[in-house]
Amino acid sequence: MTETVRLMKDWLLSQSNVKYVIADTDKNNIASHRVLQKAGATLYSESEELYFWKFV
């Protein structure tokens, strides 16, 4: 899954009009947090139920 996320992120960021990519996860979904972290995302915001991750 991490490789799939990396490939999608790389493709999106290679588009001339894309500056960053945002992903969200449920706060209790630890596996998804790890996938996004391994793919290079950083946690940048949160709501009551979600974490928001950013790829630059």
C-alpha cells in the first residue's frame, strides 16, 4: 500500500497545477497513519475525528 500511495503522490505532484496533496485518516486508523508517514506525508491538521496529512 505504501508504494501505491507513493506512486499516486508522485504522479499528482508532477502535475504543473498541483502544489501539494492532502490525505485524511480516522484518528484511530494507525495502519493508515503509518502508510502515509512511510510515503513521506506530514501531519498538519486535525479535526475531532480526522487527522489531515500533507505531501509537498
